[in-house]
Amino acid sequence: MRQLAESLDCPIHSLTEDGDDGKPLTARQLKDEIALNLGNKILIADRIHKWNAGLKGWLEDLYEEGYTLLLLGDRRDLEGVLFKIPRLELQPLTDLQIRTFIWNKAVSLGIQLTPPKAAELASRAGGNPLLAERLVQEIQQGLDNTNTQDSGKYRDITPFVIAIMGLVGATRFIGLATGDTMLRVIGGVAITLFFSIRSLRLLFPKENKRR
């Protein structure tokens, strides 16, 4: 709050009778000073999803009073100021844009990239400029590893489990044909587990293939 007030050239201390700086303003007083000095400026609030409820309520008051706000975050509440302000979803950068970003970042850091390496970084960044910047910085620091991924460190064995359960479940039909009670029980249990695992798998979000 104090940094925001300073960026708007708002006073952050009360004035004494001599005109000198007195005690630091309270949070409520800083909010009032910011509102008085905001005028036609756009108030940009970054990482808004991590702001506490009190600050979000203050932003909601500013919005209702007609001030222009730009709130940046990766989650949106279904109430309060984040619900009232129109949503503008940022799309990933195109392949050309992300490659240009990577080239410019590499030049600024004094790194020489080959076209194949730049293409590889662009593919791994998936249109995310922050991830692209980190990948270039890892090369500068000697930490680049093409086998290191932010996700996918573990292999999903659910399809294999389902396939095995399906094969075991086939023994039920063998048991029905031969009259073997044990095979029918084992096959029935396997079929039950097969459909249970398959139903539970649908409850989880699908893996994002974009890197």
C-alpha cells in the first residue's frame, strides 16, 4: 500500500504544525490519499488472486466510485470486485512471437542460440513468456536440461491397470462356459474394479499436453 501511495506521489506521513513529516499514515489514511490522487489514472493490481479480502473490498469501493482498475491474476472469484469487472483472458503468444521473445532475451543476456535450440525452447515454453524467460536464464546459468519438464515426471499407469483388469475380467466368461465358480468370482471382481477405476479417472482433469 505504501509503495502504491509513493508511486502516485501521495503523502505517506502526516504533517506537523511546523510542516515537517510526522507519524506514518495508517492503512485507512493511505487508501484515502490514493483515492484522492488517483484521478484519471489506471490502477494496476498485479497478482490480485493473492490480495486479502480487505484490499479487495477497497478495490471494489474504488470501482463503484468510477475509478479505472486493471486487475491481473490467474484465478477469478465469483463475488466481489473480481466478479464485477469484465474479464479479459490473455491468450498464449504465437510461435513467432515466443521465438522473437526468446531471441531478444538471449541477446540481452549475451547468449548465442542456434535456430534449432530457439525452436526447442519455444516448443517447451508453450506460448508462456515467463516460462520462456526462465528457460533462457537456465541456459545462461548452465542449468539447461532438455529432459527436465515442469510436469510429466510420473507416468500414468491407469490405462495399463484398466487393460489388465479387462483381461482378468474375461475369465468370468471362461468361468461361465466351464462352470468354474472361482473364475466367475475373480472375473466379476475384476470387471467391477475396471468400471470403478474408469469412472474415477473421469473425475480428474485431463492432462495439459501443452509445454
